[in-house]
Amino acid sequence: MKTHPEGRVIAWGSAAILIFCMLASVVYGSALLRFLSLLLLVWTAFAFYFFRNPYRQVEENSSNIVSPADGKVVVIEKVFEPEYFKEERWQISIFMSPLNVHVNRSPITGEVIHYKYHPGKYLVAWHPKSSTENERNTIILEDSKKRQLLVRQIAGAVARRIVCRLQPGDHLVQGEELGFIKFGSRVDVFLPLDAQILVQPDQLVKGNIDLLAKWANTPDTQKKL
């Protein structure tokens, strides 16, 4: 399993300091250095665990909308989306705890047609207003059939850095990395009202593995519309 580039300096830097402290504790026999080494060992193990980037292959399917993140589904509701669509949409929100993989992935294959960064507050990620008041990135993806969805990366009370280097015109393949959020956060997805929602509240999902929804008018959804 690889370490994400956003965490390599932190993880490997911590490992180097840990080795130095362990050697120093042996040379000097210092109880303080041994205690510091123990703390550094715990932190280093957490750093490598947090910044893990597991390989997850996706079988590309234009009917599917895959989960863009690991975490717990905390919101499934119809809301008015005021920023871009300016109409009612399904909102699915996934809360990522510090123990989840924090790589964000593209739920569909498509083109980035809109991207905007919003400075803001750092409310806890499960707060209802965090979607509109916290620091966040808004990304609109459009597939080859002109179907659009919104992915929003949201910083939380602990997360203070959202990583996303996309620009309008970029093309993403379903499952390709979209960004990264450090230390606990949330991802919202806004879908058309005719999409078939496949997840339930409090469900645990994994990016690139679990399906959030299916587009309308696909072979699997036509009978249910």
C-alpha cells in the first residue's frame, strides 16, 4: 500500500526523527528519550495509516455513480442547491473520520466544467451548515451524455487543508483521484432527483468500491422509474 504524496514528508520525516530518538535513547540511556520515542512511534504509525492510499481498481460503468470517499453516509435528502444548479437535488454526504482513507475519487468519468474554492468556517463536518459555510471546494463533473453532478470537498473542525488541483477542462476517469482532505472531513455529492439512490443513512461506504446511485434511464433503473 502506498503513502499518499500529501503525507510523505510528514510520515517519513516522523520516521526519521523516531529513529534518531531511539538511537539517542540507547546511547544516553535517557528515560525521557525513551518516552519521547514511544510517543513518536505512535504518531508515526498513525501518520502512515492516515496517509495510506490503497489501490482500488474500478470497472468503469457509465450507469454507476461510485462513492468518492470512505466514511459514513450522514445525509440523504432532497435540498435546494444554491451555488451552481439553483434547483432541488439529492444530497448525499459522507463523513470521513481521521481513521478513514482520505483520498477523494471521481464518482463518474467526465470533464470538470466548473471548479471554485470557497474560504469559510471550520464547523464540525457533520454540522448541517458545514456544506455551505465551511471552507470547501465545489467541482462540477459532466459525462459524455451531458449528465452533471456536483462534488463538494468540505473542511471540518480538525481538517484545515483541502487538496484539489483540478481545473475546468480536466478529464477524469471514474475512480481516478480527485483530491485529498487532511484529518477528518466531509464530501457532499449532489445528484438529479431522478437518480436511483443505492445507499442508506449511517451506511459505511468505501471509495471506488460502493455505489452511491445510478443515473436514471439506465437498464437497471428503467423499471423503477
